[in-house]
Amino acid sequence: MTDFQSILSFAVWGLIAFIAIVVYRSISSRTIIRLVVDNSGLVEHRGISPHVKREIETFFQKDVSIHQTVTISGQLDSKGQLRFQFRGAIDDGTKQQVRNFLHSVL
């Protein structure tokens, strides 16, 4: 094998491995709820009913002040309880307020 062929072979196997990892992570993801909010309110959502969507929209427009984009992911833990993770600039008090609200409506 020439150097070019071996480099090409490694690149192909690397690409196959990358695709396999992406597919595995998308299949094994335990995220069941995903909300994206910003200063205007709910921007994007996944995993919630239309009725709950309206309640969440109202909550983020009237009760909580979010200044930058925040992504909230809801996942089931090993005990089957819904746990929330936050990405973005949000303080601990607001996180707790959001958690309490989401646990009450979901």
C-alpha cells in the first residue's frame, strides 16, 4: 500500500467511526423535552403538548426574565424522574423557578 492509500484508508475508517458515533448518540439520547428560550419567550420546543406549550409560553413571557438564549433539556434519570439541564446564561434562582414550574405542568 502506498502512503496515499493508507491515509485514505484511515480517513474512510475515521469517517465511518464518526457516523457510527453520531447515529449511536442520536438513538441512545434520553432527552425527551427540549426548550429554547430567549428574551422574547419560547423560541423552539420538542416533546411537549400544545396545551403545555401555551402555559410554558405564558410563563416565559410574564414570570421569568431571560436575557440571552437558554436551552433546557429534560431527561429521565435511572429512577425515571425528569431532570433538567440548562445551557446558557441563567442564574441559579431562575433555574430553580423554571424547574419548579416545569415539574408542575409536565
